[in-house]
Amino acid sequence: MDTTATLMRGARRSGGGSSGSKVPPIPPRLEVLALVGPGGVAARLRDIEDAWRSALGWTVAPWRGSPAQAVPAHAKFLADNLLWACGSYESVGQDIDDLRRLHDECTALVNDERRPGRVQIGACPARCDDDSLCGQPLTATAASHRVRCGACGARWETLGEWRELRAAQEQVAEEQQRQEEVAA
């Protein structure tokens, strides 16, 4: 994914001749930059690896090199320790979801698939263990019927659950409005 042809809209992927233009096509494919840059594939795999290492009581790997060097090392670590994670690591389900989503994003880019954009649908109305409101911004896409909070892990997957989500968001908004009125 980290090639000029992949990064730029309209650029050719084959090694053929030049178009004659010295100006690269604009705009760059931001979704590719998001995956190859900071916070991209290497960082997302590193975060999962670090969580697993922490759960195992191992030290965090201090040096990982460039993303091109790090991604295969992270993938090998995760593959080597997957059996342990499935049997002993409580958050493995969320990590598998994250890996599946990352794989889908990479596959879509490599295959030049256009995906529908995400739209914000409000804040997460779930309550945390300390009864505080999660409040993480939620997004949805036309490509999936699932909504999942990245912070607390709450999920809404069916039409009925979507209605419950909307009702809970409205209830939270009403509670916040009442609190503001009392404070004023």
C-alpha cells in the first residue's frame, strides 16, 4: 500500500511510462495515508501486541523499526500467541474484531474498492462500571448494520437495538438538559 500509485488518486499501478506531467494527481488517497502513516496498520497491530504482552506479564517490545519492518513482526507475534489469547485473554473478541476491520480496510484499498463513508450518529449512551456516561462519539455506515462503541464495547446490531440506542441517546440528552436548567 505504501507506493506512490496507491497513495495518489488516478495514478497508474503498473510500471509503464510517464504521463508527462510533473504535478502529481490531487488529492492524495487519505485512507491509504491513514493506514501507512502514524496510527495506521503498524500502530494498531502494536497496540494489540502490547496489550497481549502486558496480559502475559512480558515487557513491551521497545524497538520495532519502520512500519514495513514492524507489521510482519506484529503479525507473527499475534499469530504465535493467538491460541493463548483465545483461551486466556478476556478482550480477545474485541481484538479479533479490530483485526478483522483492519484486514477489511487494507483489502478494500488494495482492491481499489470504494466504501461508503461513516456518519456520526451521536454519543454512546452506555453507562460505565462507575455509572458515568461513556459519551464516545458513535458512527455508522450503510455497509454494515452494526454499531459498536470503540471505548466501552457496547453494541447495537438489530433494528430493535438501534431504536433502543436512539431512545437511550434521547434520554441522556433530556437528563443533561434538566441538569443544565437546574444549574442555571
